[in-house]
Amino acid sequence: MSGEDAPAQQQNAVDQKQETKPAEEPKAEPPKTESAPAAAAEAAATPAATTAEKVPEEETFTYRALVLTGYGGYDKVKLQVKKGKPALKAGEVLVRVKACGLNFADLMARQGLYDRLPSPPVTPGMECSGVVEAVGEEVTDRKVGDRVMVLNRFGLWQEVAAVPASHTFLIPEGMSFEEAAALPVNYITAYMMLFDFGNLRPNQSVLVHAAAGGVGIAATQLCKTVKDVTVFGTASASKHETISQGGVTHAIDYRTKDYVEEVRKISPKGLDIILDPLGGSDTHKAYNLLKPMGKLITYGAANMLAGQKKNLIAVAKNWYHQFSIHTLSLIQGNKSVCGFHLGYLDGETELISQVMSTVLDLYKQGKIKPRIDSTWHLEQVGDAMRKMQERNNIGKVILTTEPMPEEEKKEEAKKEDKKEDKKKEDKKKEDKKKDDGKKEEKKDDKKKEEPKKEEKKEEEKKEEAKKEEK
Ligand SMILES: NC(=O)c1ccc[n+]([C@@H]2O[C@H](COP(=O)([O-])OP(=O)(O)OC[C@H]3O[C@@H](n4cnc5c(N)ncnc54)[C@H](OP(=O)(O)O)[C@@H]3O)[C@@H](O)[C@H]2O)c1
């Protein structure tokens, strides 16, 4: 799944931005974007003209897409309407998207901390589910109407996506679109770490951080497919009951306790496998917590994320505490350190397909099942991201392309208005504080001036007296 394989309409958007890039072949008119209400109004105003002039469907076609418009807070991801049907290249299929997965990487990407997403404006989204709506030349194993899940580097948070057929996987019977959108990234990642790198075997012990998150739940379920595996799982305290029911043997509240001490109390010799999505100083802790022959698989840098916008101190801290090791220490320690990044396996279509096939078999056998935390409309993407970033999700956060009911839209608009009012109110308060501060400063200056004036008057009096004496 390389840059060239990005969804066609997404690629067009990139082309629009990098105007110097020559077109390789004649392309359909690139999709134009405009605000959702404006496009809706235009569509409503022109249906008669459209039918009379028989404008080709490729041009009248519109679809909604989420677009990262710049780096920063939640409001940087905007819902836009694009015009023009995405043109299919050979080997591609057009998918009518039903549900999309939200990943931690999308939060980092919004802050400019994820290098697998091209720079804005760009449509994020690395997994979705939907129905094949059209099939390009040379596609032999997909047909119109197939229910598929899709894994791509980016570009899937939109109502239609043109993707290579090789990036699609048939959804098994009984699996909902939400489950299908929740599966690819979390389960492929967890599976490859535990079994390809970790070589997980019976009676072993595994530390799973963020055990109530998407990858965390997938990893726990996969651990349970092997006999007598002990799972240590860190998570915020409110999630412990759920993760314990889901298979975590020892739930640890990392926010109030030292998880290394907690693990040592139960397993003094340490652990066989540690999955590290945190980075920085936690990678050091993980390495030291391994048993001889233990394996550390590092696969993220969640510690870099602190707050809605990029936090340079957190980023610097993470870099400063970056783990590195001399090979001699590694040999003497009898330990293994692995790194995993699904985003950099985008060219390994065959490998990914094999893993996906194994994961789907486990699903069919009832051994794994994605846990959906919540489902949000595209309009609510900010709230969906907030849910994950404020550590309130248990399982996967999903976006649905289902249109938002009018009533909900009104409610959402009211919420937005309230947010705006609050922002204005806060700004007023802030300005007032500043004004008051300035006034106080002026008063202080005046007070300081008073004694000086008095002194001056005294001196003048003395001068007068001296003159009179003379
Ligand atoms: N390398 C790869 O290919 C790959 C693929 C997928 C995911 N990942 C990594 O795996 C980790 C989990 O990803 P996910 O998509 O499954 O998300 P997730 O676990 O659902 O992420 C949200 C949860 O992470 C925990 N968390 C820990 N540190 C956090 C922080 N600084 N800010 C916010 N939440 C934090 C919170 O739960 P608690 O407070 O309950 O712990 C939060 O609820 C991320 O680090 C991600 O980058 C890597």
C-alpha cells in the first residue's frame, strides 16, 4: 500500500495541492471541495437543469469526506463535500463506505506527529468497511455488491473510496460493518506482534499496555487463544472490570501505581513478552522487566501525545528518553527487541493477506470479536477523537457514514453554538482579566508616583524656604 496506491480521489486531492507534479495519464476532473451546506443548496437548486442537459454522472456525483485541513486541535478535521466520481485505475475497486475505524495514529496525525499521512489537506483513515460499487479493469476476485473491509495508508474517511482490490478483504457472514471497520489495524498489529515476533507459547506471560484500547483488547483476545497465558494489562481504573472479564489476568492502574513494581510482586523474574506502545522511558522499563529469552516489541509513542495540540515538551521528553542498546548488552541479556509499524508494511500485500486470513478464521471460530466502544457520525469526528484522546474509550471508536438524523443535526448545531458561546465567554473573561490587570498596574504606577510627587513638593517647599531665608 504505497503512496501510489492511495485512494484515487485522495491522490487527486494531493495532485491538486502539488501543482508541479505532472499527470501520468489523463485523469477525471479532480474532485472539488466545498462546504457541505453550500453543496447541498446547489444540488437542491439545480436538479432540473442537470437532467435536461444530461450531465454525466461522473460530474454530478458528490460525496462527503473528512479532511484534515491543518495540524492542531479537533476542529482541524472538517466535513466537506467533494464533486466528481473517483476514476478507477486498473486493479482498483470503488467502495461505498459504511463505517471507518479511528486509530491512535489519527490523533497523532492531526497534531503532525505521524509521518505516514501526507501533509494537509488530506483525508485520513486507514481502515473502513463497505460495499463494492464498481470494479476496475483487471480485477478478478471482487464483484459489485461484495461486502469488504479495507486497509489503506490513508484516505478512507469518506463516503466512497477507490482502492486497490488487493487492499480489500471479504467480510465474513455475521460480521457487522462496525466490527469489520474495527478489525484490520488492531488485529493485524496484535497478531503479528504476538505470533510473528513474540512466538507466543503456552504458559507464557505478556504485558499489554492500554489493555482497554483497540490493540489492547485484540492482543488480550489473541493471548487467550494460547493455553495458560497470563496477561498483565495496564489501563485506567474504571476499565478494569471490563478488561478482566475480557481475559486480562492482572489489571494494573498505571495512573496511580508503579506498574513495574506491581508486575514484580506477582512475577519476580519478569515477563516473556512485552508490547510497548508508549515509547520513551517506558521502553527502558519494559526491557528491564523482561525475563531471559524475553521479547520486547515496541510499536508506538503514545507518550508523545499530551493535550489537544502538539505538546513540544512531551515530544522532546520522548526523544530524550529514546531507548537504545549496545548489541553486547543484548547478547549478555539474552533478550530480543523488535519494532513493529503496520504503516510501513504497506507494500507487503501477500504477508498482510495471510495474517488477515488467519485472523478471520479465528473470528469465524468465535475466538476473537472486536469490541466497539462507540459509533459516531462523520459530523461528530471531533467528539469521537476526544473520546479516545481523553482516555475514555473501551475498545474501538467507529465513524459511520449513515446520514445524521435531522433532529440530531439540530442538537449537534446547538452544541456547537454553545461551544462557540463558551469560547466567546472565555475570551471575554480573559480580556477582562487582562484589562483589570492593566488597570491594577496603572493604579500601582499611580501609587508609586504619589510619594514621588510628595517628595518633589517637599523639595520645592525647601527651595522656597531657602530662597526666603536669603
Ligand atoms: N505500530 C503499529 O503498527 C501500530 C498499529 C496500531 C496501533 N499502534 C499503537 O498502539 C497504541 C494503541 O492504539 P489504538 O489505536 O488501539 O488506541 P487505544 O488503545 O484505543 O488508545 C486510547 C487509549 O490509550 C491509552 N493511553 C495511553 N497513553 C495515552 C495518551 N498519551 N493519550 C491518550 N490515551 C492514552 C488510554 O487508555 P488507558 O488510560 O485506559 O490506558 C486511551 O483510552 C497507540 O500507541 C498506537 O500508536 C501502533
